[in-house]
Amino acid sequence: MPDCILNTPIKLGHHRLNNRIVLPPLTRQRSAQPGDIATDLMAEYYRQRASAGFMVSEGTQIEPRGQGYAWTPGIYSAAQIDGWRKVTAAVHAEGGVIFAQLWHVGRVSHNALQPGGAAPVAPSALPALQAKAFIETGPGVGELVQPPVPRALATLEIEELVGQYAQAARNALDAGFDGVEIHAANGYLINQFISAHSNIREDEYGGSLENRLRLLREIVEAVCKVVGPERLGVRFSPLFSGTDQDRVYIGLVEQDPHHTYIEAVKVLEASGIAYVSIAEADWENAPDLPETFRQAVRSTFSGRIIYAGRYTAERGARLVEAGLADLIAFGRPFIANPDLPQRIFNGWPLNALKAEGLYGGTRAGYVDYPVYAEPQ
Ligand code: PHB
């Protein structure tokens, strides 16, 4: 697709992006142990993909309790900040732009991952029945496990949590990231507060939709004070639910997702943040997000809009041409094709995704996917 609309520049906050192809946040579980520290190998993986117009790091836990899968990298210790510096330096050397995805899994965790073996924290003591956490069972090996009943956060603990997001945002800038994305999707902590299925609190953080959106609002405002609105994005998943091999990550779908998430987008608009990223349902034959929802997002929000979820370049380009999206993220194709933008723009064939090394491991299935080479 030589004159693909995805191959046109666009402004995002302070940045002029070279194209509209996004590397979305993808869990790859390769941080150094102990300490959950980003590595040289991770820097190589991100460097290989830096021709994306815009990149978001894999989710990085803002505090120890925010981790739900072994070996995901954190962004709360000095060693972790140092580790991330290698990644951002590698991306910047290639002219790329990268934000850090700030992650807290809330109830989608396990005692084995929690400080002191405590129960995971959540808005309410309701377990995530369909999600799985992942714990280490030996060096480099682990298993998916059922998350236990979490402990409901006390009202006074929430202020501290908001402060942890702000501190993580400071750490991200310190590590050289160009900005941050707040993970409010896929059934994790902020999503758990938004959802009536997981939040039955009786304080000002539960009950009405306005109350269920309060944590999101407080975090957006606090992080905005640190990084500024032009360096901030938020990710939602209004209809998310997915499975990948035997790994399950089930989101929380509201009774009225349209109303819930347009109200959530209004929270972002009030702070004037740079973008909203929508993770769509991504299993085979998933329902499309309704066009009316896409139009309402566009008319509610004046920043950039990113969509992700099993897009082909053609389908993504159509959404941009229709004026409903600004950028399109490609997850699985970008894992398998480090030069994905060049392949799309030149009409070159794509490498197939391998199951090996998707989650955890070393180089195989991570940095060993070849760039395109002309047939001899
Ligand atoms: C996963 O590791 O399965 C996972 C992590 C973060 C997401 C979705 C899925 O947002």
C-alpha cells in the first residue's frame, strides 16, 4: 500500500510522529530476576520496532502489589528506572517515540506475587473468576493460576495509590520515556473500579458511575500534574474479552458500555490529555465496536484516538479515512514483524506469529523475527 494513509505524519502532544502505526503495550515477561528489571534484550526488542510512529511499552507495574504475572518489569525501584533507560535510549537512537504503560493489576494477581504473601488488593473483595494470574514455579518456569479473593482497599489507602501512579510517572520521565499511558483496560485495577461487576464499594469510589470513575479522574489529574496533558494517554477496553492459547484475559463488560465509556472519555477530555487508546475485543469473530460508539468517542474527545484489536492495515486505514481514528495499533503482527511499517507500506509479506516465546523465555520468539529480505 504505497500511498497508505497510515504512512502520513501526525502530531501527538509535542511529538510529530512519522506514521500512524502504533506498537501497543504487549506483555512479554522477560525482565531480569530478581527485581523485575528491564534488560539489554528488551532494549533490542524495542529498538527493532522503533520505526512505529508511536510505541507504548509493555505494562510496567507501578508498585509491587501491581504485578499479576511473573517477570513483568516494574517502574518503582532505582534499578528498574536504570533498566528502562536502556530501552528508551535504544528507541530514541532510532528516532522512535515511546510512552510507558503504567499498570496495576489489582485483583488479577496471586499471593505468590504479593509482598508478604498477602491477598491482592481491589475495589471490593470479589475474585476475578475468569482471569488468570501467572506465578513462577522455578527459574524461568511458571503456571497460570486462579486469582484468590482480594482485599478491598480502605478509602484512606486510595490516596496513597494515586500517589504511586504520580511517582511512577515521575520515574518514567526519569527513565527517558516521552510520556505515559495509564492502563485502565482489560479488567485490571482501574477497570475494576469503573466496573459495576467488580466494584460494590459504599464510599465515594463506588455506587454511581460518577463515583466509579473517581479513581480514574484522580489518577489522570495527578499524573497530568507530573507529565502534562500532552504526554499522557489512557487505555480503555469497553468490550474487551480475549483468550490466547490457554492464557485467559477476560475484561469487564458493563451493562451499558456505551454510556460508561463515553462518560470515561469525558473525564479524559476534561484534562485535555493527548490520546485515548481503545483495545477492542480481539478473539476470533468478535463483535465490532458499534460505529455509533466510535462516532461518540470522536465527538466527545479532541485528542488523538488509537484503536487496536486484530486490525489489518486495510481495515485500519479505512477507519482513519472515515475520520474515526488517528492511529492504529498492531499487536500480534508487530511481534512477528519488527519492520511492520515498511512491510505494510511496501506491500511486503508478513512473517507468521510463532507460539514459542510469546510470554517469557529468551531470544526465541522475541528478537529473532527477521526483517524483510528480497527473494534471491
Ligand atoms: C496478559 O498478560 O495476558 C495481559 C496483560 C495485559 C493486558 C492484557 C493481557 O492488558
